Amino acid sequence: MRIKLLKIAHGAIFYLAKSIGPKIRRSPLIVVLMAFSTKRTIKTHKCNRLLGTVRGLLFFFLLGISFFPPALFAGDRPVLQSPQGRSRGDYLTVKVAVIGPGDELYFWWGHIGLVIEDSLFGREDFYDWGVFSFQNENFFLNFALGRLLYSCTISSPGRTFRAYASTNRDITVYTLDLPADVKENILRFAENNVRRENRDYLYHHFRDNCATRVRDIIDMAVSGAFKLRYEDAPGRFTLRGHVRRHTWFSPFWDWILNFWMGRGIDRPISVWDEMFLPSEIGNRIADFTYTGSDGIERPLVSSVKVLRVSRGRPMVLAEPEPSWPQGLALGLTLAFAAALLQFLGTKKSPFTRVLGIYQTLLGLFFGAAGLILFFMTFFTNHDYTYHNNNILFVNPLILAAIPLGIIYGNTKDKDKQLRAKKFLHILWACIFLGGLAGMFMGFLPGLYQQNQTTMALILPLAFVLSGLPRRIGTIRYRWKKSGPAEPGKA
């Protein structure tokens, strides 16, 4: 029976050594256990029963302490002293890894993490505060409501960097020049963050994300000097401007994201606020200097290493480019198409049907966008969508164009068609007037919103579909006709 138990334990040790990785597998304790548990140690004779029993007890004692080392009970790696009296932090190297934009929408603004190399234990770890999972409970509901949980995780830098390189992303690593005690504090802080009870946090795109977490750690490392330097320094652009620097290459997403975000992101911000972007942190720490406890001023970054440069990826703009000219061109094109269909619809009925379908599709697109905006503004924690002037003229009411357009284009009842046409005119007139109201709001203090692209897209189209051009022409004609008679005529 004892031989069978030792065989089972022997198999367990080899499975453990295979699964825990090569670094721990090479540890002396595991080597002793593996050697001690080989078949040669269990070939005993009756005359060696006492010796075999002692070996078995010693084996299970070693097995027990291998599963429950003192470091596990301490919660963190132990603070060790070398024979030369070096502190724990002398064995640590802290780096900031800045990753460039990726392919997926949520990767367009880049990524950042901490790399901590530990020569005492012969390991290096990548601490990442930007991890989420689609498998999380109620993920999509929490995402829609603005309650998305992100997590801090730990992984291998080599494997992580290879994954980013395989998706054609920039990788730049900044090595920080910090005192040993500060590096040790950063390690303890990072390890505390990856604990199950501490790893999750409520994500916010601008105020609490992977970049702001690393920014705050850097500030902690230099005793608040980083925030003191940049908290009141004026930023280069607004939050919207920084968003658009990364979205310019996709016209649809560039428009829809900026359409959903309210005027709160159009206020002037500081350099500290700009560091919600990983690239901004890289730019700032590269030039930052601080005074250590020894009174000597030194650069925060001792070296910069570019591990990879992406190829063929859309560049991040140095400054945002205006998009309203493209919006105006598209708005005028849509308005011209609507005017042409209106003109042809008075001659032939097939064009009346096309005009009805045209307005139905417009109602579906802009109505859906307005419905999402309405939901995010009043029912979610997406606070950057609050106080949005666009809701005055792009809102769920536009969805009424769907049934009205269907009735107008498909009914053979002239009375129903005229009523649908009248309500469509009223609907688009309200949208046009709401757009004018939003335009004038931009001139009032505290109400400015950079939504010129949306207004340039909507207003020409709504003006034509409202029937106002024909009404204005009719009024002008009647005014001229009813004007004063020419001289010499009774």
C-alpha cells in the first residue's frame, strides 16, 4: 500500500513540476522531491521497512512545504537582504511600456502597462490595468449602462509584447530611474492591485483607465511632483480633440462617437488630464525631471527602447483636423437628392415611392442614433454624453419618419398620402429649427459644443425635406404679386 501511495505522489510531483513552469521547476526543492520520489527509492525490502517509513514521512513533509511556502502566507514576495546588505529594491527595475493603437475600436487609443523585472527571483512581470472580458457576468448590459469593470492582471512581458507585435502595434519601453525603496513600494502596490479583492475597478474613458492608473503610480513614485508639474499646465487640445486625433481615418466612427459625446469634453483641460492617453504619458515622462530624497535632480527616464514600429497603420494626427467640410459636402449631397426626388415626385408616382423610402431610411439611421444618445444621456453612467446640444435636433422623434415615409410612398389613398406628407414636413421643420437653436446655443457662455459637423450634415437635408424652400418661394411670389401697383396704372 505504501508503495502505491508513493507512486501516486511521484506522479503528482511530475505533474506539478510540468504545470508550474520552468523557473520554479528548476528550484532545488522540486529537484529533491523529483529525485526522492523515483522508483529507485521505493524498491525496499522487508529489512528496510523502518528506513522506508522514515523516507516516506520525510517525503510528505517536503511535499507539504513545497505546496505551502512561507511567501504564500506573507501575501507578497519576502523582503530579502543579500550578503552585501543590498535592499529588496536594488534587485528591481521598473519600466513603462507604451503600446500604440490596434485594429479594434477599443484599441485605437493605445495601451500602457508596467514592467517590473526582479533579478533576485529571476522573473519579470507585466502589470496591466486595461483588461476586460466579454465573458464577465452581464458584460453587455454593464457596458450599455456605463458600468464596465476593468481589471488589473499580471502576465509575461515577452509573451505580451509578442502578441502586440503580431497585430502590428508600436511598442516603446521607458526605463525609470527611481530609488530602491520607491521601486519596492511600486512592486508592493502593483501586487496588491492584482489581488482578487482589489483587481477590479469601474472604467471611465477619460478619468479612470489603464493610462491614468499608471500615471498615478508615476506620481506616487516622485512624491506628487508629476501632478504638481502638469495639473495646472494647459493642455494642447480638448478631450474631443484628442479623441479625434485617433479616429480621423474612419469617417463613420469619427462622426458617431463625437455625435454621442456632449459639450463637457469641449472644455479646456490640463496636461494632467491629457494623460488619459498612453502616448501622452510616454511623451511627458521622457522629458520629466524630479528631485530625489538626496536633493539631486535627475531625469525620470534613464533609457528609451523602441521594440517595434508598426507598418502601414494610420498615423495618429499631431493635431485634429476639422471634419465639418466633409459633413457639409455630404449634407448638401443628401439635400440635393431629396430636392430632386421631390421635383420628380410631382411628375411621376414611382419617384414618390422612392422619396418615401428615402425618408424612411433617414428616419431609421438618424432616429437610431438619436435614440442611443437619448438613452445614454438620461439612463446611463456615460457622463461624457450628458449635456449634449445634438439632442435638440437628432432625437428619437426622428423615428416617426419610418412609418410616415412608408405611408407616403406606398399608400394609394391620396388623403392619407397628403396627411403623411404634412406630418413629414412638420417633423423635418422641427429638426431644422432644433438645429438652429443648437447653433445659437453655441454662442452662449458655457453652452458651446463642437458639433459643427453634425449641424452641417443635418440642417441642409432637414431644410429641404421640411418643405420650407417651397413655402418661402410661395410667400415671396404672393408678396410680389400683392405689392404696390406700378406708376401710371390704376
